[in-house]
Amino acid sequence: MSSNKKYWKSVEELDKNSSIVEALKNNEFVEEIPTDEFLGNSDALSSSSTSRRDFLKYVGFSTAAATLAACEGPVNKSIPYVLQPEQIIPGVADYYATSVFDGFDFANLLIKTREGRPIKIDNNTIAGAKFSANARIHASILSLYDSMRLKEPKVEGKNAAWSVVDSKIKSSIADAAAKGGQVVLLTNTLASPSTEKLIAEFIGKNPNAKHVIYDAVSSSEALDAFETVYGERALVDYDFSKASLIVSVGADFLGDWQGGGYDSSYTQGRVPKAGKMSRHFQLEANMTLSGAAADKRLPMSTANQKQALVHIYNVVTGSAVSVSLEDKFKAEVTKAAQQLKAAGSQGVLVSGISDKNAQLLVLAINQALASEAFSTLGVRQIRKGSNVKVAQLVADMKAGSVHTLIMSGVNPVYTLADSAAFVEGLKKVKTSVAFSLKEDETALLSTVAAAVPHYLESWNDVSFTKGTYGITQPAIRPLFNTKQFQDVLLSLNGLSGTFYEYIKGNASATIVGSSWNKVLHDGVFVGVISSVSAGSADYSAAASALAQSKPVQGLELVLYTKTGMGDGQQANNPWLQEFPDPITRVSWDNYVTVSNADAKKYELSNEIVANGGLNGSYATITTADGLKLENVPVIVQPGQAVGTIGLALGYGRKAALKEEMVVGLNAYALYKGFNTVQSVTLAKAGGEHEFACVQGQKTLMGRGDIIKETSLEIFNTKDAKVWNEQPMVSLDHKEVEATKVDLWDSFDRSTGHHFNLSIDLNACTGCGACVIACHAENNVPVVGKSEVRRSRDMHWLRIDRYYSSESTFEGDNERKENIAGLSSSLSTFNEMEKAGDNPQVSFQPVMCQHCNHAPCETVCPVAATSHSRQGQNHMAYNRCVGTRYCANNCPYKVRRFNWFLYNKNSEFDYHMNDDLGRMVLNPDVNVRSRGVMEKCSMCIQMTQATILKAKNEGRPVVDGEFQTACSNACSNGAMKFGDVNDTEAVIAKLAADERMYHLLEHVGTKPNVIYHVKVRNT
């Protein structure tokens, strides 16, 4: 069944006349090697710039010649400890439990340090630590070592002492009190009991002061609705594991909706168990991670989403509010509503519509269902911003009534849509103070730019959900002359001591039954979790008001945050800039996404050019009030709702960024009224944009059977041979399963450890946390936009995204089964290869498969790549002379050739080019010099460390101890790693599961990475 389904990776791949796409399938490196630059120049040949290794690449690569190659690595100088700290043992990692919240992202973490340097972020898996790190949090460790950080405070643009800063702030507050001016603390959502208490004490001492909370990406409407009904400004912490039916109306809950962090509970119900799995309907305009995971996705404008939400409200509650939903959606929306009502307490509805009335209906529907996934027990406290109060603050500033403005964790000059009005008001503020990690757009215009430490250098406490408590503790001493906002508040309040002492003093009232040292060790504490008291509202009036909503004029612009960049706080982080977006597979850019129909209407296009890079048209976006965003790159996005376009926030920053990181356009300028939906017009502009898109690169040579999938009905009713079809080959004129035929003798691998990595396609949401974790653990270099464009990205782990040509699995099969004759088959298959308006999406992480019969090992002329008894494919970098035979012979396209030296090279001015940035490097993994192949090692340094630890403790390794960077980062359970020789291990049971298959298993490589057939509940 699954082998017959047609998959395609990019729209351009479906162009039958594209010779370039065909060439890409057969050539991993499409640009000619620039040998003329040195082989045609006698002076260059005689100079030291051409190493013997480079010379050997072009003289035939004979084994005899290759053995002459010198392996010259960088020289590193070591300085021994004079007095070694007792708690630091060289070569042994220390871990610190902490929690992070930057106003946008939040998680419970373990920080891995080596010799006092934080080098990697892991998830805290202790009971009560429920929030895991996403890709941005994994990358935040690199932001600690950002050379563009603000290193000391500045007053009027000049470096100053902290005593001068304290004095200036105190005198300004006193002056404000004398003159009757306002003192305003403008912060992001804090979720910190101690910080909120400090602010309350500050306001108590200064009656003319007030606190305004500002979230760059607002959840104000949902907060307003919840506060109206429940009397508390908070958000529901949904538990999707308790839902058998999920209906999402414009909420990308697997992305950043209301803070994110829902993917772990969601995937618990998405893996079929005992023949059951949850069902997911998604109504949305942009193609999102949630839409990609859905069983049924309806691409529709926000205007139609509002009508659909009212219609669902009618069905679930029995109301009869008149709606004007388009006919083409009525049947499917009615089906979703009826199934939701039938599910009762096992159903849940969520919505991301920026409208209080819509959010009130969400509460009404879940109350009517008595949804178990919707619980007011332990509500979220990570969003508390108020759109109304922020707008009032700007008005007060422009009126000149704000005397002193103290900002922390916000950058309104960049993130406010009406930035000009804020800047105008800022000029009328007598003293403005910006506590910031960087000298960002707001800090540059403030009287005082106060340098704050990174969260890994700071103390804090957090309460992500009501009833829980977490500690943020430093894993390194501050690198620069920085001071926490809270320490300054202590001084302003006239209190002595440090913020650490203040937190510890407050904690005793919270951590009842535990101790400070235990909470510090665990990182979290779970207390008595109380529910907020239920209330009600006029839901009928809200439904009637929402039903009166009118469609926007022109096109509907839907703003969103990209998985890699978020709200833009870490725009100077090269790991995140080079991270390919899971949906579009584009890095180093934001862009406007348009449907295929609208692309044709406005004559916009994408094409793959001769060097394998993706080019696209430019467009100009004009808002209803005349604001223009010019030369916006265009991506033609399958699944984008017709009449809508999408654009990501978080790009277009310029202040405190390296030149290479100044990319994209600032979409916050279009975020009028904190509404993610805007009325715009679109017009084609001149020129072409060059994208760094990896989607058309490293294809698997056009082979099928990459993704195997089936429906839940077939999975439950048919034999595994039907939905997990085994490839057959001819042996002695008889058909036998390909996996039972070997060209080589097999070794006995039953003794010792033998490692397998399992990847469940049902649990993978494409979030990319594994990609960044792999970067951090294995010192993977950043190569920049132009190199990515040339198919030279160095990611050891990629997440391929596939579209299928029909919106349902059965649709493909029905069309094929109804083919009658040759002419019919030709026309049908041609139609099936056209980009659908609403394709299904599948994600597949691909790394080195560590084949037991590895094609790379048989062709290496210098035996640089070899196989271990434990199932790992090794790379001896010092033996490698860069022939690239292994890459050509690898059917999975997972080997990376480092064309250049990325370490200490000004041509690649990223973190490896400065001493501060190199502090993040893992000393257990060598930094590769140019001219060698590198790839996934299955984190051999981690597996060997685990074996050594168990050996030293005189015990066997227990199940779950073995980890790789990717499996450790995957909180969804999509990746499981372990020893298959341990028959009781989880990995051994997964390897024996009926859903298990190998990638391209008919090739006979016998990989040690296993996949599980994707099951859809359609």
C-alpha cells in the first residue's frame, strides 16, 4: 500500500520539463570544483596555500598516493590549573538544573558544563519538570557566548560604572515624584514570584509608579477572555494526551501558540496503541506544524475560521446563531463539530484567532464538552501582557506624562507595530532605562543601556503554571560587567543583600515540605495545585458578534513566528539562522507565502537554478492604511489558503547583529493593533531573490519507499504485510524478501552492545530540537547562506519534509485503482504529480544510517570509514583525504564534505571565528579541519562515556541510559536509542514491532536506524 504513494519534496520537483531538478537527483554537488584557481596557477601550486591533501584530491586518488597525505590539524595550547577547583574534574561533565523564561520561550533544563563552561542544554526529566526545550532554547546556549553582547552599562551612549547608573535612576525617580510625573516599569511577562514581589514593593514605595506588561507576540485576547470568565489573567494549560478528538481553529499548538510546549502531550495520543489513536482536525490559513500533523486539514481564511467556530459552537451547545460559512467548508466543519460533540469529555477545541469573542467561544465549547484536556487546574502564567495598557502607555509617553521609563526584557522600538509613535514618546521621557542583553534598537535610543547577564549567569525563580515552582541558577560566573534588573530593583527599594538571598528568603513559604537545597538540585518543585473558580459570560452575544465579522478587503495577511526564529530575540544566533524551517526548508530568510492559485494570479514564482539554489519573485505588501513593505521574497507554499498570505515575525533586525545576521524584513511593522490578521494588497516587484533552501538538495535519488504510511482502519484490519510491504527480489528464480538476501557474510553481533536508533514517524512533529542539539553536541559548523545555497550545509541531521499528491491516503489509491488503459494511466499519474491545494505532509529525520553493510566502507581508498562491533559507522578524520567516494556511494545522502575551514576563518564570521564563541565547543568532539568527510557518529562519545561510567561503578548499563544528542532532545518520544542486544530494552521491542522498517531496505544496507510506519486516523 505505502510503496505506491507518490511523494514530492518541492513544487519545482513536479515540473516535468525541469532538467535542473533531474540533475539534482543525480548530483550531490552540482557546481564544478574550482580547480582552476590553483591547478592552473604555477605560483599558487608552489605556495603553501595548497596542501598535499588538496593536491591528492586531483591526482587520481590511488591508494598508494593517498597514503602520502599529511594530516595537519590545528595546534591548541593548553594552560593547566594552578589551583584546581574541587568540584571540577577535567574531562567529566557537571550538570546544573535550571529553568528558563525569556518572555517568549520557557523550559525546565539541565545545563551540561565542562571545566566551568556551559556547552549544551538537555531536558530536565525529573518528576514535575514538564516543559522541554525547543530548538530556540537548545540554541540559547550559543547566545551566552555572543560577541555582540552589551558588556557594560552605558549612559548617553558612553561606558559608565554601575554606581553612576544606580545614582541616575534614583535621582530620576526622586525628580519624578517631585514633579508629579509617572514612573513606569515596562517588562515582558515575568512568571517570577520574587520579581513580581519586588515590583509590588517598588510601586508601594513609589505611588506614582506602575507596571505595564508587554508581550511582543500578544495573547491578550485569550487572556482577556479567560479573565472575564475565571477572574484571573492566565491561560489554560491543555493536556492533549487526554483527548481522543482535537479540533484546532487557527491555533498552531505544535508551534508557538500561547507559548507552545504542547507537542509532548499531543504525541502521546498520536502513536497507535491497542488499535487506537487520537484524531485531529486543523482549520488554518498558513501551513503550520499543527496542520502538517493533522489527520484532516482545511485551508481557510481567518474570516471563514470565525464562521466555522460559531458553527461548531452551535452544534456542540445546541445554539442557533446565524453563520455565513462558505458552502465548500460546511460539510467538513459540520463533521468535525459532530465528532467533537460525540467525543464529549474526550474532545477539545483550541483557537488562535485574535478576537476576544472567539476566545470566549473556546471556553464555552470546552465547558459544554466537560473536556478533560481543558483544565483550569494549574493554569499557565507565561503570558500576561495587555494590549490596552501598552497602547495607553504609548499615549501617555506622547503626552509627556511619563517622566521615567524603566524597561526590562522588551524591545518595543523593534517589535511595536507603531514603533514611530513609541520613539516619539521616548524622546519626551526624561530618563529611559533599557535593561538588555544587547545594545538593541531600544537600548540605543535610551538614556541608560543597562547590561544584563544571560540566564545562564543569573539567579531567578519561575512559576510557569500555578502551583509549580522552579529555580534559575547560574552555570557560569558572569562573563561581563553585567547586573540583573532585580538587583537594581533591590537597590531602588532600599534593600540590602543580593537577589539570590531575596529568592531564598521568599522560597521557604512556597516549597513547603521540601528544602532549598533539594529544589536547587531538582530545579523544580510541585506544590498544591489549585483550580481557578469557574465563571461564565454572555457566550451567545460573543457568538453573534463573531458571526457578524466581515472578510478583509483584498488579501488576508496572517502573521506568525517561525520555528527557528520565534519573536526575534536571538536574531544574532547563527545556529537558528541556518536552521531550515520545517515547512518551507528555507534558512536565513523570512518571506511571504502564497498559494499556487494566488501565485499564478500575481505572476509570482519559484524556480531551482543551475547551481541547485532556489530563486523566487519579489512582492510589495501594502496595508489598508498605505504602509508598504517592499521587496518581500516569495515562497509558493502548497496548502496556503487561497486569498491569504503568510509572513514571519522576528526578522529584519539591524542593531547589535553581525553583518551576516542582518537578514529578512521586519514584519512587526504590519502587526497593527496586535492582530495577526491584516488586510493587504500584493503586487509583484522586480528582480529575483536568492534563497538558501535545502529542500531540493540531498534527495534520495528519486527512490520510492522513503515514507511508509497507512490509515488506522487498514492498520487495524489488514495484515502487516499489506501496510508495511516488504520489497522482494529474485533469488534462484524465486521471489524472496530483500531483507533476507545478503551479498556479504554477516558477523555475529549478539555479544556486547549493538546500538539502534528508532524514529517513529507518528510522533515526529518536525520541531527541529534534535537538529540544534546535534549542532551543539558535535561542534557542527555554520557555513552561511551562500554555502547552504550551494548544497554545502553541514547539518549532520536533517528533517526531510514530504508532500503527498492527494489530501488523503485513500485518494491516491482510488485514483490509481480506477486507471483504465495506457492513455488513462499517463494522464492520471501526470495529474497526481501536480501540487495539491491541500497536500498531506510527512516529516522524516535522516542521519547516517550506520549500515551493517555500509556502501561507504567498501569504496574508501584509505579505510577512513569503518564499522564497529557496536553497530556504529566510524570516521577516522585523520585518515580521510576527501575523495568523496563515500558520499557518492551513500544512498541516503547524509555525508558532509567540509569544503572550507570553518574554524578561525574570517570568511565564516560566526561563533567559531572568535574566542568567545568557541567556548561553546564540546571538548569530547574534535573540530574538523577542511577537506574531510564528516557525518553523524551516533554520538559515540556519549555511548562510550555511558559504558565507562557503568564500568567504573561495577554495574551493567540500564535501559534508557544510552542516549544520543537527538534522542535526548526529543521530548515527543519520536527518537529512541538503545542497545538491541538487551532483549528487555525499549529499543529491542521497537525493532521487533510490526510497524518497523528500514529506509531503502531493498538496497540491502541493513541500517541500524529504524523507522516506524506512519498511521493516519483519516
